[in-house]
Amino acid sequence: MTSIPLPFELPPLTKNQVRRLHHHKEAKIRRQSMEATRWAIRAAKVQPLEQAVVILHWRVPNRHRRDGDGAQPTLSFCLDALVLEGVLPDDSWKFVAHSGVTVHPPIPGQPGALWLSINDPTDLKESA
């Protein structure tokens, strides 16, 4: 498993934001966030994979109710960044066996955090 810490305390884009933002503003946030994600992928020196299971982990900063599926737009540009950085050939079902968002409870006194975990699907089959 490879873990990539992302430079965000909260998802830069959520479903609720996307519904309310002007499309130019959304595109700007997506572009800037994808660039930051690409730098994080480069820093992690991730080896290319033919297939992967990609999970966006989100440790929330406090006990406010949050919908994990709301971070789906953030996962989307993270997958695009993995393709642009050559970690995955494409983000279609042939190369990404599974993707999703996992929400972790807050740790008192620590800010929120986001990170990606990238697993080889064959490793997951062996452990099952």
C-alpha cells in the first residue's frame, strides 16, 4: 500500500459546493487543487501500477456531521492527477478496480487531514 498525504485539511471541492459555485470558480478551485495534488504525488514517488484500488481518506477536524460522499469531487480530481502523473494508465474501471471515500473520526487538538491510499488489487485479494 502506498499512502500520499494531501495538502488539505478539508476537501477543496464537495458536492454541495459544486452545486452552488459558478462553473468558472469551480474550475479554478479544481485546477489549483489538482496541481497541489500532483505535487504531493510527485513527492511520494509513487511507482506506476497497471491496476489499483484508490481510497481518499478524510480525517474530519471536529464532530460536526459530514457526509463522506460529499468529498467525491475531490476524489475525482485526485484520480485525474494520478493519471496525469503516470501512476495509472487511466481512471476507468479497467485500471481502477475500486475507489471511494473513507471518513475517519477527529483527533482532539489536531486539524483535519486528507490522504490517498493506493493498493494493488491483487494484494487485497490475497488478504481476503
